[in-house]
Amino acid sequence: MIRAHRNLPRLALLTVVFGGAGCVDHFTTPSAYASQIFLCDDAHAPDFDAQARTCASTPGCAGVFSMQGKLQSEPMTAQSLLTDAGYSIVQAPGTTQRFLDEVRMNGSSPYFDFIFHLKNVGGTLDMPTTTSRTLNINGGAPMLPNSLGDNQVDTGRLLEAGGASAEQHALTDSGSVLITFQSIDELKGTFAGAFGAADDTVTGCFDMFALHNTTNPKPAM
């Protein structure tokens, strides 16, 4: 979809063939993803929560993030402590109500760094909210007339490796984002969708702590 994506490291196992008598015919280097744990399933929920609690009390830690699925049609698993996270907040002139517009989360995997972002999240930031909200993935969410009051969200991830970068937008109607907790400095939830290509489906979870925010009079387009 984006040509720069081809410059990112290939994720398949590396196989080297040696010729000659007495030499190994095939040498396979295991994927670095084998050491990664998908923290979003029930079995690893205690570990995910423990990492989030530790992160919340550690200066500069921006949260915990994990995802699993396919990238470039290859299996991928990643777990990461977020190195940065922030909000873009909407507060109309002359009002006191604050709504969540955009979220950015910076993390890393064995082969690439990433920025996972959500646009037009909606919901109030004036008090902690524990009521779950399901937002449908829609690349056109920023253009909708009530973008902060509907159940649509635009999401994607920017991948960076070796000086190359590629933006992978989540495909419209390919999945959803479930927000389970929201406050002025924390956002927790899960997501599932196809990123960049229909067969590159990914599921994940996050518990992020906003280290900074900006306030605007209206949502970003």
C-alpha cells in the first residue's frame, strides 16, 4: 500500500543454506517474536495489570501495549512499555467541558518502532469513566459531523525501522476499538482490525498514561 513499507525488515524466518560435505544444509534463525508475549489474553491479564501498575508509578513510563497478528503476511507478536503517549483535547471557547480527540502511543517491537494512534475517540475527560464504549473503525471518522459524539474512530500505526517509515491505516469496517477506562491522564482498552491490507489482521490491548496533552477549540480533521 505504501512503498516505503517494502524497506522495513522482512519478518520471515532467516534460512541460510550451506553447501559441501560435512556442512549444515539449513540453518534457521528463530524469529525474535518468539520471545514476545501476547499480554491481552486471559492467561496473561495478571501480568499485563502488574506491568501497568509498575509503569504508573515509574516516572516517564507511558503505559503498556501488546499486539498480535500479521504484518507483511507474516506472524507478529509484540509487547512494549510505551516510551511516550499524549492526548489532543477539544474544549470549545467559553466552555469547561473537555473531550478526547486524538491519542498517540509510542512503543517498540523486536524489528521496528511504532506509533499507534486513535482519532476522534470522543468521551468526556472531566471525570474518570469506567463505562465501556465500542468504537467502529472508520477511516472517515474525522469528517463526520458529530465526530466526538458518535461511535466511529479512525486508527492506524506508523512503523519505523532503519530510517524507513510506513503509515498503516486500519481499514474501514475491519474491526473496532473497545475503551474500558478513560480519564484525563489514562486510557485503557483493546482493539482489533486489519492494518494496511485485508489479511494483516491485528488484535491488541493498551493501558496508556498521557505524559502531555494539547487543547484545541475543535476536533482535528
